[in-house]
Amino acid sequence: MSRSTIWRILDRDALKPWQHRAWITVRDPDFAAKAGRVLDLYEGWWAGQPLAAEDCVLSADEQTSIQARRRCAPTTPPRPGQAARVEHEYARGGALAYLAAWDVRRGGVVGRCEATTGIAPFDRLVEQVMAQEPYRAAPRVFWIVDNGSSHRGTPAVERLRGRYPTLILVHLPTHASWLNQIEIFFSIVQRKVLTPNDFPDLAAVEDRLRAFAALYNDTAVPFRWRFTRRQLLDRLAALPDLPWPQAVATGPPERVAA
């Protein structure tokens, strides 16, 4: 048989062993509860009560190791029928981290560049955000974060709450970055700012990130988030062999009308 005939036979088969999909197994027994309260915040609820109009919800994270790649030959602009040409070889011009907080309810981002990530850089982002309106005067400012070392666990909750009494740090479960809205903004930055990576130095990277954030904020609107706590529970219930099925059955808290 010819190669094309063999391919048609294999392509029609129900099993395709040459295909695969990357997967991270859910391991946190409190995944549903931790992720559920974040999804409730996206819908405007906290602990069964609706958020006040003045409450703020922020989604924050760090984009690490953004390089400045100095191409060994100039990039040529696009021409009719021909894409721009970017030299494959480059010299490394260093790397920086981009820390940002996305306003879930109003749209818009506050960001800053740092030499590296860590507790001190993240605290500077928090200070930058909490010093400006509407966050400075908000009755509650919810910060949704992952479990990175700069804002992990109870020590981070106590550290930030001690400095900002209105700040409520909300941790996602492990392996739940897909529920963090700041990752949507980071994907936009990756496509529109950092690709192709052709920068003479780190100052140029920082200037472009700052200019893009200012331009984006001029027309920013909240992301149309549609994934709910109920859909999360349905998805978890469909996963096979979970070691904690009782956690999946946990429903959303009772909601009380305002």
C-alpha cells in the first residue's frame, strides 16, 4: 500500500496514538473551593454577598525573563506580498520581569518593570496600585494571585493586610493559572509587544511595555469572562480517578440578595 493509503486508514481510526495533549493533574483537595471563590469574585460575589460598587477586584502576576534580543542584522519592514524579516541570530541584552495588576471590574492595567521577581518587587507593585484611585479609597480591594513565592500563603496575607487594611489577598489553587485574568493581558502583551523580540537593550523593552499599557488603558474594558463556579464543578466531576470526590460535590455558597 502507498503512504497516502496508509495515512487515510490511520486518519479514519478512532485512536490516534501519535497525537497527545499536555495535561496537569488536579492535586489540591480544596481546588473547587479555592477556585470557586475566585470565580464568584468575577461574577461580583464574595462569601455569598454581592460586592459593593466601590469594591475593587484585581488579578495580578509576574511575567518573568523578558529578554532584550539584539538581532545580528537589522529587521527589514514588510513589503507587498512579503512579511517582515527578523534575523534568527541575536545577542542577549539581559532580561527583566513585568509585574502587573488587571482591574477585573473596570478594565485597565497597572504595571511595572523590575530586574527580578520576589517579595520586594511585588510589594512595590502593590504600593503603586494602592496609592492611586479608585483603590486608595475603596472599602475592599481583592487581589487574586497564584502561589508564587513573592505572595504565597498566610505570611503574604498578613504582610499585606498589615500595610493595607482594605486589601484582601485571594490565592488560586495550584495549577490554576488558566483562571487568572491577568494571563489574558499577558498573552496580549506577548503578541502585540514582545513578538518579534527585537530590542537594542532593556530600556527599550521597558519603554515599549509602558507605552503599550498607557495606550491599552485608553480603551480598556473588562474581559468577557463566562466560566462560572457551576461549570468548574461540572468539569471537575467529569475528571476520572480524583482522590477527593467529596470536594467536587461542594456547591457554591448561598447567595443573599442585597
